[in-house]
Amino acid sequence: MDLTREEQAILDGESGEGTQKAMELVVALGRIYGAEGLVGITSAHLSGASYKTIGDGGLLYLEDVVKSGSKVKVPSTLNPIGMDRERWKEMHVSPEFAEKQLRIVSLYGSMGIKTTCSCTPYTQDNVPRLGDHVAWAESSALSFVNSYIGARTNREGGPGALAAAILGKTANYGLHLERNRAPNVIIEAEIGNSLFEHSLLGQAVGIRIGSKIPYYRGIRPGIEEAKTMAAAMAAAGSVAMFHVEGTTPEAKKYDVSGLETIYIGQKEIKEAREKLNTVDDVQLIALGCPHLTDKEMHEIASLLKGKKKKSDTEVWFCTSKTVRDRCTEDVKIMEQFGPVLADTCMVVAPIEGTFSKTGTNSCKAANYLPTLCSQKVMCQDITELLKVIQ
Ligand code: F3S
């Protein structure tokens, strides 16, 4: 792997231990994946923010990084944490968990990372441009920016994205290279317009194609549909990038004739939904995976307007603080049904201490709730979920 003189000096420890460790990690990843060198990045997005997922080991690791004096060199944002920073008691979170979670956020903040704690920073304070090289973790977000925006990132893990943020560079391999961004399977989709069917489409495709790059025909997703598809494809398979004919910026570059074609219609959508549903009643309905956008907040508020909650089932709406602060009228309506939570989500929060059956309209959440949160799952369209509480 070719390093510049300056990069080699960092690797040799001439700029201090913190940047040396970051360079060691980025170079090790580059060597494993055959990178020829490093490439400058314009932003990073970091996962590994919830105390539930990183535990005391992760907290100690972050303390070490901070002690080494490391700061990020490029604008960097943070993924959801295990609780709303202001309303964690409403989430049944213990004071011990809250104390450690707040320490984690503070450590990230002291490295210069924006602690907005959302998995949709591309709708708020971290918006890459077409062709930008970035280092993003969070499987749904990185797939969205690769695909819908045309920025370039690999499927980074939390430590790799943090190291890249500290250096302002990452190893130049995989999806940073033009030649690796071409589609290798066509998906002929014949589905309805709802957000939920787009999530199920992502689920059906992810299961079938693993880590291939699909080229979709037959859909025209907006931001909300693309983010839910990206999330489901990444969870059901490990898709890090997709193209949509007539929609995503790089789709027109490719001649897809001769590629294998997979058809996804109502039969496949129904099959995907049936496999994810393991329960008929729920204790918690959690919406906002990935985090709710302004448009989704308006849609949910208009579905709930004038209605009354008639059951004990708890309802959580998960979004970013930025969106919550912007949608004050919607929040007033939604809060009649349950808290509009910022900074967090149903998967990275410690819900398993309180609930065992959760409803969601996100196939990504439905994939992870059983394994990461010991939940049985109801995975349905939002209108069906809301019938449970009305
Ligand atoms: Fe975001 Fe949590 Fe879903 S991080 S994509 S809301 S699992």
C-alpha cells in the first residue's frame, strides 16, 4: 500500500499516539482489502454510540482515544444512542445506564463530533455531495448516501469510521473505486406505493442477493422510501449500495443488459412479511426506523389527529432532536399517544428489560429486535399498527 511521506510519518508515531493508532487501523483495513493508498474524506458518520451495544469495553476504548488527544479532522456525526438524553426515564432506562450513556456522548463530543445522535444525518447536519468520499458507519445511512446521493463510502464499522474521521482519510478500496460501483443484478419490482411495501421490498431483495449491488426497475422511491429500503436491504442481506432506474444519480452510467433479473411482486412481498411476524399482540409500538423525517412526522400526525388512544400499549416515535424541534405542531398531536423521542431508537435502547413484544413498520427493526432485544415482533403497515391502540 502506497503511503505519502506525511502518512508514513503519522504511522511511525511522529504526530502522536492517537493519530498513529488511527493510521494503524486504517492501513490494516486497507491491506486486508487490497487498497493502493488512502483517499481524503469530506465527512464521517459514526456508529457504536449506545452503551447497550458497546458496553464497558467500548467506553474504556473511547476514554483511551480521548486521553490520546485525538480530535476529528472532518465534520462527523453520531448514530442514535440508548436513550433520549432528556426523557430517558419515560423509556424505563436505569440511572446507571443513563450515567454511562451520557459519558459516552460526552467523550464523542470532546473529540469534536456533533452529537446529534441520528441515523438520518443526511436529512439534517451531515449531507454529502455527489462524488464525495466519506467514511460512514450505520448500514442504512451509508447505503443511502452511496445510492441516493452518489457519495462514496464502504460499509465502515464504528472504530474504522472514527479512525478515518481522526485522519480525514480512509483506505481507498471497495465502493470508493468507480469500478466497484456497477450493478450486478436487476430487480424487477411490482409493488404498491406504501412505505411499508418498500421496506418489504428491501427485505425480499436483501435475503436474495446478499452483498450484491441491485439495479431496480419499476419503482420511483422518494427519500423516505429509499431510506427504509436501504435499511431493510442492509439488515436482511448486507447491501451497501443500490441503483434505481430514473432516480439515483449513477444509474444512467451503466449498461445492465445481460445481468441476471429477479422479479419481486406481491407473492414475494407477502412471504417476506409473514416470515418477520412472530406475534399477534404487542406491548410497544415503535415507529421511526430509520429516524422519522419531517414528512413522516406530518403523515403520522395527520393519521392520529382527532383520535384517542384506547389501549395500554406504549407508543414511541423515534426521530432526531432537529426534526422534533422543527415539527412542533405534529409533536403535540403525537404526544397524545406516546413520547416523541430524540437521539435513540427501539433497537439500540435497552427495551428488553421492559418489553417482550414490539410492533414496527420497519423490516430492519424486525430483523434486529429478536436478536438484539429478545423481542417477538409484529411487522405491519403503520395503519395496521395504529389499529392496536385505537
Ligand atoms: Fe436507525 Fe435504529 Fe433503525 S439506528 S436505522 S432507527 S435500528
